[in-house]
Amino acid sequence: MKTTLTITLAFLLCVGSIGLATLSASSDNDGDGARIARGFKIAPVPLTFADRNRDLVGLGSYLVNAVGGCNDCHTNPSYAPLHDPFAGQSKQINADRYLAGGRVFGVGPSGPIVSRNITPDVNGLPAGLTWDEFRILIRTGIDPDTHRTLLVMPWPVYQDMRDRDLRAIYEYLRAIPHAEPATAPLPSA
Ligand code: HEC
């Protein structure tokens, strides 16, 4: 009787740990599912979906807000008043100016370097770029308007992303509201 109980217990323990192992393996390897869900949770602005692929928008939010740090340079100031985590305050992104650019990063060979407005323009294109222009810009670092190399933007890092991830970022940027920077950006030439 005692032996049967021991065997049964050992069996249950064994099944239990296989179950746990399977569970942790599946949450480590759930593809983009958890990132998409997290992306929707952390988006600091309302999103417009229209005909967009929702999964790409969610993934894009995750990549922009939890990985890419776009807000650090493209929102000026990055955090809402009294919500700056660097000052020990609770974090709240400056939704009113979210990704509208206007932050100055010193002076380059052809004038002041200012982060651009990457929210959708009147035609709904983020930073006024088509998907092809956006993809080429991130992959090469060359601005299609000026034909100059971007000097501050960490495109040498982002250029190694999968096409699907870049597309997700692009679709997310199409889904956020248009915003304007607090102060007019300096002339770029
Ligand atoms: C370290 C600061 C920094 C970070 C981080 C950053 N950017 Fe930039 N970005 C800039 C600056 C400054 C410019 C203006 C050009 C330059 O770099 O010289 C720019 C330019 C751009 C442009 C070109 C716009 C145009 O009109 O041609 C796009 C698109 C862009 N950024 C998207 C992004 C995205 C998306 C992210 C996050 C994945 C990001 N940036 C993260 C600083 C940054």
C-alpha cells in the first residue's frame, strides 16, 4: 500500500514537472503573441485601426515603446509634467506631443540637428514617408528628401531588424494621432 502511494506520488510529481516545463517553454516561445498584447497595453495614445493589421500595430507599439526608445528623442519633452521617471516621478509619456519631434541635438555640418515629426501627415504617412521610403531610410540611414546621412538617429541599430518588425513600426506610426511639437523646430538647413 505504502509502495503504491509512493509510486503514485512520484508519478504525479513527474507529470506535474513535465507540465510545468511545457508551460514555461510555451511562454518563452509564444512568438509575437505576448509582445502584441503588451504593445496594446503600453501604447500611450489612442490608435486608429481602419484597414490595418491589428497584430502589426500591436507589435509595432511594443517595438517603439518598449524596445526602440523612439520617444526619448522624438517627443519633446518625453514625459508629461510631474511624470518624469528620471526625476523619480511616476512615468507618463507626453501624449500631447508624442513623437512630434522638435528636440535639438546640437549642430551638424549642415545646420542644427532636430528630431523629426514622425506622426502621420495629412495623407496619413508617418513623417510623410511611404513604406518603401521608410524601409530604405532605416536600412541605409539616408534621408530620401535631403540625400544626407542621418547623424543622430540610431539607424545602424534598427537597420538589422526583420522586415516584419520594421513594417510593424511603420503600421504603428500610421495608427497614432498626428501631433505638433511644442516649439517650432529650427530650420534644418
Ligand atoms: C538618439 C535619438 C533618436 C532615437 C532613439 C530615434 N531617433 Fe529617429 N531621428 C532622430 C533625429 C535627430 C532625426 C533627424 C535626422 C538625424 O538623425 O540627423 C531622426 C530622424 C528620423 C526619421 C526621418 C524622418 C524624415 O522625415 O526623414 C525617422 C523616420 C525616424 N527618425 C524614426 C525613428 C523611429 C521609428 C525610432 C524608434 C524605433 C527613432 N527614430 C529613434 C533621433 C532619434
